[in-house]
Amino acid sequence: MSVKAFELVPAVERDLLMGDKARINIECIECCGKHLYLGTNDCFIHHFLLDEVTSSKGKLSYSAQKLLHKYLGLKKPVAELRAASALERLIVLCDGIVFLVDMVTLETMPSGAGGGAKIRGVTAFCVNENPVNGDPFCVEMGVLSSKRRTVQIYMVHEDRVQLVKEVTTPEQPCAVSVDGYFLCVALATQYMILNYNTGASQDLFPYNSERRTPIVKRIGREEFLLAAPGGLGMFANAEGVSQRAPVNWSESVIGAAVCFPYVVALDESFITIHSMLDQQLKQTLAFRDGHILQDFEGKVILASTKAVYILVPLPLERQIQDLLAGHRVEEALLLTEGAQQNIPKDKFQILHKRILQQAGFIQFGQLQFLEAKEHFRKGQLDVRELISLYPLLLPASSPFTRCHPPLHEFADLNHLAQGDQDKVLRCKKFLISYLGEVRSTETANGCREDVDTALLKLYAEQDHDSLLDLLASDNACLLADSVPWLEKYNKSIFCTWSALSL
């Protein structure tokens, strides 16, 4: 079932990028903080500053300012850009050559003394986001060569690159991602995991790179997302094991990213968003001529050949409330619990309790009393929230006021039942059972008078067998509220209890 998890927001419009030059196409993108870099087919790098703008209604938009563009002089498309912010460098792949560019001036860096700032014959490269080298001013990089069945590991300094390791592969590699010592590699016919420190390897599954462009995406520490046969997005960890169920995306996916708890995939016509929690398709957005999808520091950026967009996640609480509004209780709880790792512990506990309470009231309204009771229990519901739905059950002296924002959509039990007296009766029987269970527990702490008085009123109204037991027990019933109900519904017990009370 669908949920609106993201909005597609323009970031760099066509006119700002190319003006009247219709033949300019975006080939690659990189984002570092507010700085956006675009590589184009005419061998230029364009540098933009992106500012977030939030409207009075909370809607997010982007304002892009063009700072600079620079011709690289190779007369070939810029194939790849990666920022090395600690070095203030861009790592650039163009015409099979990897070289360094200053992030501010976009000037190509000359070779350093005794070394080189260029690598030739390169088909692809990736940056190690979980580096094993302790030098903060050095970037680790995996490189694929057009002429060698190897993955080369380089250290990138501000003015040079240094080869430190070369790992042989059984076939020509065509895509790679690296995490720590682990390389996840797409070969011509299969994916595999390599440990370039120990030399250990693990075959994953077959894949025909001639039919489909492989996708190898690091999504977290020692975990990768891969495009598998049959239109599946498969997860694999460094041991070659999949600890998550696959998502069923398009056969023609050309890019993918994770914005937890969602997997975002791009094909030529659509953006699809699947949940990693239940693997279901949650949202589809039309996006014609889609060309690039990448994530940068949690920001998902897409590009056609002419413009750039940002996929903005809607606030988690809004997504959850939308699900609850559609009475999709289990999905709302799954999303809440799945997001626990991204929310501070104290905030999560407050959010989780409230969602459980709301879920309980939704199921209460559907007469799913066992499920409602369990959610009330787990959510530590103030039992008076439930009692207050029943007209006149709370004592007149009770200081209780309902939670705000409200936990449910009901004014009272009559509103919920809409004249259905059988439903009213079933709800009253549930409350009798629930109050009987909680009156001697911590749930009733601080409101025992309200609980016992409400229970007495229900017992009296329903002529319940447990009324005498309640009156004979150590109870906290309020005399001023209880007497009129006993007098109205059970005069003999009223007389007996009045005499005992005196």
C-alpha cells in the first residue's frame, strides 16, 4: 500500500545550467554540504551553491546560485566526480583519466614532486567511506582499469595519488564499491566480495553485465545493495550473506540509494520507493529521462540530462500519522520501530508510546479489543483516556483532561457507535474487563479513585455479578459519585452499601 514518503523538489533548473546551449547534458553529480558539482558532456565542471528555503507552511525548496564553471580541456564528457573535502579536492574521471581538481577554483592540480596526480586507463572508481588508513588528510579509493583484471587501491593526497594494493579478479570488473578492507565487485558474469587485506573472496550470485548495467552500492558499514537478476534489489554483507529480504524493483533500474528505511530506485520513467522493513512498494513518482540517482550524506539527488532534483523525505511523524489516518496500524508501528536507530532514545520512547496509544484507539474503534488492549499496555496509556470516552463515568471531581493533540477521532462512545447499541454494549463489556485487570496495577497509580468509581458505575448499570465483590473489597470509589448510580440501578445494594459506609 502506498504512503507519501518523499517529495521531488527542483534544485538546479535547466536555464541556470545551460542557458541557451541546448546540447549540454549532465553526466555526473557530486554534493558536499551546500556545494553541488555537475560534470557535463562538453568537459565542464559547474559549481553551484544550494540553499534550503523553508516556507511559512514548512514546505522545503532549494535556491541554487552558480559560482563557477571550468573547462577541463579533454574534449570528453566528465564521467565521475567525488569530493575529498578534507583535501579540498575533487577527484575527477574524464577520458579514462583520474585526476585532482581544486574544489574552489576548479583548477586541475599539477603532479607533485616525485609522484603523480593522474591515473590513466580507468573505467570506474569509488571512494572508501569507511577508510582503514588513519590519516584524515588522505582518501582511499578503489580503481578499475580498462586493461587489467584487477581492483587497485590508491591513497589520494592533495597533490598526488599513490598505488598501495592491487587485487586480481577472475573476470574483468565493471563496477566496484569499497568499505573498509572489503570490495564488492561486479564482474562480467557475477558479483563477488573480496577482502583486499587477507585475499579472501566470496562469490555472491550470477549477473549478466551485458544485458543490464550492474549496481553496486555501499549502504552502510560492511553492507551493499546490488541489482540482481529478476528485477531484484539484493542486500549482501561483507561475509556474502543477505540479512535483509530483497526488494522487487524494475528490471531496468539504472540507479539506487538507501534513505533509511527506504530503498529508492530509478529507471527511465519512474522513481520507486520500497520499504526495507516489509519490502513493499510505498511510493512511485514519475520522472522521465531519469539519468542519475545518488545519495550524499543522507541527501538523495537525481538528475535528468538537463536538470537536478532533490528527493526530500517527509518528516517521519507525518508519514506515521498519514498511515494511522488510513487505519494502517501495523505499517505505522513497523515504520516507527524501524526508525528507532535514527532517533534519540528519549524522543523515540515518547513517539513510540504515543503511536501505540493511537493504534490502540484505532483498533478499539474497530472492536479489535485484544489488539487494542495490548497496544494500550505497551503504550502505557493513562486509563482515563479510555474512561473519558464513556459519558459520565469519570467522577465530576476528576482533574483529568484529554491528551492534546488527541489520541483518537472520537468525541465519546456515542459518536463511535453511531447509534449501534450492540457496539455500545460490547465496548462497555471491554472496559469492565480492562478496568478489572488494571485497577490493582501500576496503570492505575494516581487515578485509583477514577478507575474504581468508573468500574462501580459500569457494574451497577450492567447489573454485574462483581459489584458486591468490588464494594466489599478495599476500594477507592468516591461516595458522592457512586451513590446516585447505585440508587438508580440497584436499590437493594445501595441500601446495604450506604449502611456499611455509615
